[in-house]
Amino acid sequence: MKVADPNHTSGDVLSSRWRIDAVLGYGAMGEVYRGQDLVLQRPVAIKTLAADLLDDEVMLARFRREAMSSSRLVHPNIVTTLDFGVDGTSPYIVMELVEGAPLDQIIAKQHRLHPMRVARLARGIALGLDAAHRHGIIHRDIKPGNVMVTDPNGGETARIMDFGIAHSHRGGPRLTQVGFAVGTPGFIAPEQLAAQQVGPPADLFALGVSMFEMLTGELPWNTNDPVDYIGAMLRDPPRPLEQLRPDAPPALCDLIMSMIRRKQDERPASAAVVAAKLLSIIEAMRHPGVEGGPAAVSSGAEIFALASASLAPERHVATQQLAWFQRVVEDEGGSLAQSIGREVLARLPSAEACLRLTRTHPPADVPRPSLGLHQGEVIVEDGGMLLGSGARAALRLVRLAGAEEVLLTQELHDAVGMGWRSRLEPRGRFMLDRHTQHEVFVLRGTPAEVSEPATVESHADGLHWRCPCGAHGRVPEASEPQMRVRCSMCSRLIEFDAGQLAPAPSPSSASVAPPAPGDDHPLTSIVLTAVESSQSPDEQLDNDLISALSGFDE
């Protein structure tokens, strides 16, 4: 079968690996084919530059930029780029093959989408944009035609594609026209038209226009002429969404209208904020009868990735755990916010940074504290203390965790790359904040080591522990009689009560000699943790402080 690009036909193999099978679609810059990865035997999508653009330096640069920009992003709401190359004189991009339908085709067929569907799809797009923005990439051409809607396991997912005019900010009518401007006129932000500095607010404007179209089947300004449309956008307010879709939740209409404001600083602060507000709107639509539900988002709040740690009750262990937690948080560019009782709360720059905390461990003699990872809305006070629903959820979450366990919420789960998905298991739904239930996941890892019982003997130089392997060593000084140490001979983790003595064995009965005097084996009699024999009298006071300061009882 002959395909549209005269440089390629069905059966052609690019770079000895990527076979072209059939045309999937056409765009302003070229064609997209269904193909096959001949090495891994998997279907792929192959995008090539149109033959008449091979000598266009601008289009070649855009094509190369798309490959470089999208290859840096691995996220469930972004189509993944697998390879980029040049076969002869023809450049190509290989992407994962996403089965589904472009969002613009869905809108054209159904005209007006249900508000719940709009909120869910838009939230996926916002999460993908948040990932791109955190990597310093601005898409600059968000529109329904650049969003693929898939239906894995019965649940729709929005996937962003086409980063052809993406830009790094670190260094109604169908209005698409190649060369008209950087972006699509119907969705382009005012600052893009004015050739001003373009940042994340431009993508939020385009997403807001897309959401307006998803709800109404039309664009916010009512004209069929591209030039008149742009003039109206720069001059007139958009049509009231609540009049066009009176059945839509007011919170959803208000969010969309805030996203398409002309001034950048009047739009939401970030894509993460948009995603959080959409989640609140979704929850409110799920539970319409709950008074004081999550539909309203606090004024002045920001969205942060949060990590909470629950320290051991023993002071000497908790001190080392806290030192480790502070170090790894600061290594990731975060900072400790506050500690209440044994719980410590920190904010981090990204969801990925939260998960990277789990790749490290305190010194071998210190158990890692239980961790709770959440992305949510907080208000940062002048002194750095975090208040609000996100802080409440993060602190409550870590209280659900078992010893050395890592729990994370759906909000953080949605924000991380796909590389972590295979390590997560559902734990259930929990009421972490007022009337809001959160899906909670546990991060699989190395299971906590189980200690074995040991005995304590009296020797001439003091008390010694006796391991089941026969080795023994001096009991270290500790404030509590119950403790755990690691045997210097067999590396077992053993537990004993220094207050309960066993009869000392005769020298001939010892099956294994004790560690030699002065032995500097790093595992000799290292206290790993003490076991608190009774509940601290301040435990209830700590609980009351957490509830009062974090607003659990609101």
C-alpha cells in the first residue's frame, strides 16, 4: 500500500528497527503511522516530517524540539517518546501507540460533554502539564486536537501529545493555521499573541479554553473569523459559561472562567492548583449531599508535595531518624515545616522528590521512620508552618503506616511517573480530611526485618547478650532494658530484656567464642532500637496537640 509521504511506503524500515505499517493520521507537519518495533516486537506510532518541509529549517527545528521535549517526560498523562532519528534525509519520532480517539473528535461527535467527564479529563491534562512545567517545558499548543483519550480498564485517561512548539521557560470555529502564530489562534493566550514571555499560565489559558469547548461545544468568544476572534478575546469578556451550561457546577464554571482571564496573574497559580481544584469538584459531584464538602478551595493556598515521618518513641532513636529525615529532605530541595509530637512534616518541590526519599535509609543501626507522602493544598505561614487540608491529610496518613512502611495518596500517585506504578499496592480509602476520602497506596519494598529472641548473661565484665548462633557480646548502655542489637558473628537481629538474666554458661559449653577484645566489627553490639515498655504519659497530649493545630476536628 502506498502511503501519503512519497518517501515512505508500507513495509519500509527506519534505522533497521522501526517498520512502517499504515497511516494513522495527517498533520500540518507530516504524517503519523502505525508501526512495529522489530527488536521488542511491540506496536508503535511513528511520526515523520512531510517531504515538502525537509528543507524548512524552522520546521526541522520544531520537529527536533518536539522529540527532545517529550523525551524528558514520562508521565501517565503524556504520550511517551521512545526514539528519535533520521533515516536518510527524513527525521522521525517514535512514540508509544495509544489506542483511543482525539479529544476534538469526541467533542465534534458529542458536542457537549457531561461536567463530570470534563472535570476528569481536564484533571488528567492538568497533571500532565504540571509534570511538563516542573521540567521547565511549556507546551504552547494545548487544545483538544493535541489530547488523546484512551479507555484503559474501563476508565478514560487524557494523554497530551504533540510537543512540536514546546518551549523551555528556563532558559468553536476551527482556527488552526500553520504559521499564523506560535500556537493555535482559538486557544492561544494573549501574552503569546503579544510575543511576551510565555510561561505556565499560557498553557492554563489554553486548557481553560479547551474545557469551555468540552462543556459547550463552542469557544468562549463567538465569531467565525480568526482575526475577529482574537480581537474579541483581547477586548471583550468571554460569554458567561453558567448561562451556556446551567447544569454545570458553579465551581467548575468559576474555575474555567478564571483560567481564561487576560491577565496572567489573575489565572490559577499552577497546573497543580488546577488539578487539585478539579479533584475537589469531582468529589463534590460524587457526594452532592455532603455539606461543607471539598468543592471550595481555600484562598491563598498552594499545592505542595508533602512528606510526613513518624519518629520512634525512644529519644535516642528519634533523634537519629530526624537527622536523617532532615538531611534527605534538604538534599531534594525541600525543607522541614513543623513537628508535632512524634510526627514531622516537610514540603518538597515535587512528587518525584517525595518518592526519592524512599531510596535512602538511615544508618544500619537505625530503623527508617514510617513515611506518609501526599500532594495537597496548604497555606504557608510566615514562619514556614503549613496549615490546611494538605497538612491534615499528610499527618493523618503517616499515622496509618506500619513500622518502616511508606504510604502515599491518590493525589501523589497521580503526579508521579509511571516507573513507580509497579511498586504500588492499594491500601484502601480513608477519611484523611473532613469529609474527603482519599485512596491510599502502600509502596512495596524490602520487608521489615524480624528480630529473634536472645538471652542475657552475667559475665565478669558485665552483662552479655547471647545470640541463638552461640556468639555473645557486651550489652550496650541504654535507658530502657528492652533493646535490639545485631549479632557481630551471624548478623542476626536479636531482641532481649537486659533485666532478665539467664544462668551464665560454663566456658566449655560456649559453642562460639565471644568477639575478641577491641574488635572493631561495625555490627558489634549496635543498638538498633529500644522497645518502649509502657505508653508515654504525654502520648494523649501529643494527640490533642496534633488535632488542635492541624484542624482534624473541623
